[in-house]
Amino acid sequence: MAEGLIIVESPAKARTLKRFLGSRFDVRASMGHVRDLPERELAVDVERGFQPRYEIVEGRRQTINELKKAVKEHRDVILASDPDREGEAIAWHLAEVLRLRRPKRIEFHEITDDAVRRALQSPREIDMRLVNAQQARRVVDRLVGYRLSPFLWSKVQKGIGAGRVQSVALRLVVDREDEIRRFTPEESWTVDAILSRLGDERRFRARLVRRLSEPDARLELRTEADARAVIAELEGATYRVASTEKRKRTKNPPPPYITSTLQQDASSRLRFSPKRTMRLAQDLYEGIELGDEGPIGLITYMRTDSTRVSAEADARVREWIRTSLGDRYLGGPRKERTRPGVQDAHEAIRPTDPSRRPEDLRPYLTPDQHRLYELIWRRFVASRMAPAEYAGTTVEVEAGPFGLRASGSVLTFDGFYRIWEREEEREEELPELAPGEILDFHGLEPEQHFTQPPPRYTEATLIQELEKRGIGRPSTYATIVGTIQDHQYVEQRDRRLHPTPLGEAVNQIMVRHFPDIVDDGYTAAMEERLDEVEQGRVQWVPVVGDFYAPLERMLSAAAAAMPSETGETCPECGEGQLVLKASRFGPFKGCSRYPACRYRQAVLPNGDQPRLLDETCPECGRQLQVRRGRYGEFVGCSGYPECRYVRRDPSASEETPTGQVCPECGQGELVERKGRYGPFIACNRYPDCRYRANRSRRGEARPEPKLLDETCPACGKPMVERVGRYGPFKSCSDYPRCRGHRQSGGARQRARASAG
């Protein structure tokens, strides 16, 4: 007879526990959350202390019925969900749904025999502080989503939404894009001398850094003229070593992983998204089948912000380093610096047993699981190893009126790099030089540089920035960066995050009308308040109330400041009024007489409005307008998105008259236009007349077709004489639609000769 019932979240975790517990306990899985707020309604009673109304999660009823039957068969019920707010809330919801009177709660940070045994020896009650902290977060996020989303539907686009933390993440991405757009590059130059010891083939670089007459001022070369002037002054100079300095330095190993640093390294080193990283880490934590050993939990809990390591784990990894690598590689005792705001509830992410080397586990893991485990294993082992040691050299060189500097370093002891791959750029190794030594000169290399704009965020660097600002928590980072992409506010191109027009439109409204929601300081303070709820310092209802009152005020003010009517008359029909509308392409102003009048004008996120041109679209006949996109100004059709005509150069004239009459209709004038495939000749009566003739592929204008006094034998339209790569030929003026007749000039000459 089993001693009791243990309920965990996942079947994988249940299998791993059964391996340790055997038949002592009946272990069942709840399959995650069993109860939550309904999806299609607010389900928060604002008037009665923000009380949430929960319902059974769709698809969990059968699981709950099975758990109810199991509860009746056992006297003791133990809830063993994950050791965090979310896990505590799952345990509480289970207790409520299963009507458990005094359930026991256990938690463990690694699924190993010892950890589970210790947890069973010290059960506790459900911690309502953690539950209330999770409830407060859930209620606040629901209030934001359900109060802001309808407003954004009416002003921007139906089906979109806003979140408390996601809005701040979106603002970071948009603000970075604005920085890049406003950035003006500044030019600078450097001059390097290529030198060597006398008669030595090994060469090294020394950079021009100062004038000897101004030893404390760094030499700045702003233009090419400045660089050329310096090079002229160095003409015929002798290069002599002025001084050398040798120094030793060490580089300490990095600390073990926390959630954010694991997601960052997995992104940069393995090209894993944060969501993928957390899914793989969950597998490794819950247990992997290791042949005859059965399921084993390979890493500790993966949602943590602490680099703390237990004394037992520290001793085991140090023993492995000593026996496998030698005492020389064993690092001294280290104290992990605790950052402000760290909860320190869990250990760092580490392997449960450092003696399980990645190469030994390869047969049991998928390729992605193996790569992530190897990353975690190497980082943890390296964190307990000796520092790397370098021998550095700095050489000062004098040449004419200038001072130059060369520096280099050599790795003298690899230390933790024995395990952890070096990513830093290796410095140049300098030869042994002595003061006063004359050097061989092999030339000067000037190089132009431009200051670069700040880089766009990647998923990893965005998480790093959120962590730095105290926004979000380890359990939410992956969800945050995933949500802003799922809502199509942000898109990835070359692994960089770019805001979409929709994202910029939403951000503009949020910044203008809901400044507190998108303020990182306010959001970080809210996270601290939720932490205080968890610590039992404050009650959760006042925290939610303090957040909700300003939200309602901002909503009322925004509704008054953003009426749908713009007060503008439609410039196309002159009768309707322009009103704000929404589409999947973002916000726009449209005529109130739609569909009788189809005029529309995009509402740009940065406030710039399209400038109408006195030109018509060559594809649909509507008016063209100058718009601004992520790559600058361009000309587009006012009928977008129905018509997608684009011309990249706003200053270029759309049409260049040729002075020739259209050979097809005989009424219009032939004009030169630019298309996506290069220049072409067309009738200016388009779309009534669709005559078109291409220009040369090389870009030079081909001779204009010469109209002939004969008709095409296939279609009856006029024949023209053209010039191709093989010389002149005649063809139908309706080519390429009519291919019924084509004759080369040589063929015509042969025909005339035979007739003569």
C-alpha cells in the first residue's frame, strides 16, 4: 500500500520521481495549471476588492476527475509543483479544486534522490504569500490587457493587445530604432605603422597616438586630409623603441548561469531562442532516460536569479576538477556578488552531478539537449576553476614628431579556458624589444572609421536590458520577448529585433497616453511591490488598487484626446470626413463615404504624414505621395495596400518625355519610367494604353523603336524597328504580348538581295 499521493505538473517529472520512490508513493501529474481566469471576460470583480473568478482550464476536467479518485484512495496528499510563485499557485489551485483540507507541500530544486528525500522529510503548508504574489501579478496583467485592448482595437487595429511588461519591452525596441534613425555618423582616421625588428620577418603594428610635443593629448584625425598630413610629416622618419612595459594580468571565470545569462549565452553561442532554451532546460530538469539508470534529473531548477551554489555541489565539482584536471586548475574559494533585487530563492543553474560529462550523455540526449547540457556543465565547472593568466607587453615607439603604441598579450596559463571556450579577440604577440632599438619600417596604413549607431536588440540583449532595469522575472523573460513577436509588434531580421509599423503605432499611443505603463522605472517599482507581497510585507489587494486607479484615469484622458473624427475633409472626393480606422497594415485615415470613396492615408508612428505629389500612380492612376519608412523617404501610392507601387527615390522624376508618339494608340506620348527591373518606355495614357518597351539591361538607353509603314501579319498592329544585341530587327509594336513576327536586319537584307 502506497504511503501517499504526490502530485507534480508533468508526466516526465512524475516518471523521474517514481524511479526514486518506487512503490512507496503514487505519483500523478496535473498537466500544469488546472484553474485560471476565463479567457473571454475580465473575471476580476473591481468593486469587491479585485477578487478573481477562476474556472477549470479547458482540457483538464478528465485529469481532475482522475486526481479526485486518487485522492480518495490516499490519506496523505503531497503537492510537489515547481519551487516558485507559479508552482505555489498551481499547488493552491489543486488544493481548491480537489478540496484538500491540509495538503502537504514539498519543494526541491533538483530532482535527485537526496533532494527528494530531504524534501519529504520537511513538508510544509502552502505559502499564501507566494500564491497572493502570483494572484496580484495575474490580476494586474488581466486588468491591463482587458482595459487597454478594446481601446487599442478602436484606435489602431482589431485583435491586438497590450501588456504591462510587454509594453515596456516594445518601447525599448522602438526607442532603439529611433536612436538609429537619428544617428549621424562621425568620421575619423587612424594611421598604423607596420614594423619589425631589424632583419626579422615577424611584423607588428604600432598605432599613431600622440604628438611628442603634446604628451597628454590624444591625437585625433577627423578627415582624410588630416591623415595625409600626418603621413607626410612621417616621411623618412626613423622608428625607435622609446620604452617597453611588461605586466601580468588574470581573468576570472564567469559565475554559474542564472536564467537570463543562460538565455543570452544559448542565443549567442547556440542560436537558441529563449523559449526554446527554457523548453530544453525543462526537459533536462524534469528527467532524461539514461538507459538502465532510468529517468534522471540532469540540471537544477532553471528559473532563478541567484548564482549561489550549495556547499555539497561546490565540494563535488571541486573534487572532479582536482582528480580530472589537477590541483593547478582548481580555483580558490569565491564569493558570488549578490545583485540588488535578487530573490536568492534557488541555486544557480548547474548540473546535478558534475561527474556526468556531456560526452557520456550524448547517446541519451537529443542534439539540442546535449548542446544545452554541455553549455551548462562547462559554465559550472569553469566557475570553480583557476583564473587564466596573461603576460602583456606595451611598447612605446617614437618616429619624428609622433609617438606610436603597440600592445600585445600572451596566454601563459589557460586556467578555466581549459573547459570554457574563449570568445575574446586574441591580441597580437609582440617580439622581445629593448628601449633604444631601431626598427625596420614597412609602410603606413591609414584607415577610415565611422562611429556606429547603437545596435538593434537581439532576443538575448533585450532580456539583458530588461534584467538590468529590473523588469520582469526569470520565469517571464522568454514569454515577454515571445509575446511582442507573436503580436507582430516586433519582427526578427538577421536575428535582430525590428519594430513593425503596427508596433510603432501601438507604442506611440502607449507613450503619449499611458506613460506610466511603458515607463521602465514604474514597471520595475511594480515588480518590487509584487516581491513585497511575496515576502509578506504588504497585502496584494492594495497593490492592485494603487495600480488600477491611475490606469482608469489614463484611459479616460486617452479616450477624450483621441476621437475617431479628425475634422479633416477628404481631399479626394471633397464630401466625406476623414476618420481614424484600423487594418492589419496599421492605423490610417479613411473617407467616411467608403466604399463610395476609397481614399486612405497612412498614420505614421513618428507623426510624419505623407506628402501628396502632383503625379499619378503608373499602376492604378491614384495620387502618389512621399512617405517615410525604416530606410528613409520613398514614393508610394495613396491606394496602399490595394496598390503596392513604390519608387525609392522621392527626388527622381517619375516620367521623362521622349517626344515620340505612342505606336500603339497613336494618341499618347512615350515617356521613360523606372520600374523594379530598370528603366522602360511606356505610354503616358497608362492604364488606358498599356504600351511598354524595355531599356537596355546594362542601363544605357536603347534607340527608340522606329515606327514602320507596315502592319504585323499576326495581329495587325504597327511594326517597329528595334536594336538588339545582334543588331537591328523589326517586330510587332505589341511585343512581348504579340510574338507573331520578328525579322532580323540580316534576314531582310538577304530577302532583298534574293528578290533583286
